[in-house]
Amino acid sequence: MTRQLNAENRTLILRIFLQGYQMFINLTKFELKQAAMVGVDRRIESIDRGLHSKKFTARTSYWETDIQGAAAEMALAKHLGKYWGFSVNVGKEADLGADMQVRSSAHPNAHLIVRKPDSESDNYILVIAHNELLYEIKGWISGKDAKTEAYWNKDSWWIPQERLNSDISILPQAL
């Protein structure tokens, strides 16, 4: 399958490829629009349920966080060739399949963050948003392996990218 990449994304992929990274997903305009609508629905539902002040985020825009998170989930599903359920505020249910929790960031060197209420039986995947259309899967870790003293940082576990399993093909996929 061929994908059209704009010049900015081609340049970004080349620069990152030369640094040794590899799992890129380019969303189409239609896919981005679908993910954005899911993100908007999530934000509105959170506001309605009074959850807007309880969400963990370093960003100033909860809207941006919800839209980026939904787009990252769609990008992972697209990469794996799996159906993405377009879920809105389903609590601690998996983002994809039976046990995959997607964590996203726009920061290229972001850590994957696992919090106390997160399940040890789930797998956590870090997806970096390079821009609105270009996503990179950095790796994954099981909840059990993440929740160790070595990664503890104040109130959560922060796993550096170099400690993630970079081979997404060995991700236990209970779909």
C-alpha cells in the first residue's frame, strides 16, 4: 500500500530514520478527522462527568490531549491492522484490543508514564505525535514490568524510551 506523504513529513521521517527510529504511521486527513471527533467527544463527556480537572496531563489544553490521544490510538491500530473501536470514556478498558493502553506525547524524548490505578496485566505503548498526521511507535512495556522501583518518580512510573520493547511484533496481542 502506498501512502502520499507531504514534503514536511518526508523530511521529518528521513531525519528521524537517520537517528535510528523506525515505526511511523501517517494518518490520512479522513482518519485524522475521525480521531479528532472522538477526542472532542471524550472531552465533552469528561466535562459533563466533572472529570476535566482530574485528568493527568502536562499540557495546558485538555482538548489537544484528548484529540492527540485518540489519533495515537488510531495510528497504532492502523499499524497493527486492527480495528479501533472509537471508544469514548470507557474508564480503564483497553484502548485497543483486550489489553493495550496507548500513551501519547508530542515530546520526542517523552517517557511512557504508568500510574497507580493502571492495571499490571495491561500492556502500555508509547506513541509520539511528530505533527497532526505523523506518529511514531516508540515501544511498549507490560504493566507488571513498568511498576518497578527503578522507574518510580513521585506519584507514577516513568519508563524511558530506551527501556521499552521496541519490537512491536512481539507485543502480546490479546485481541
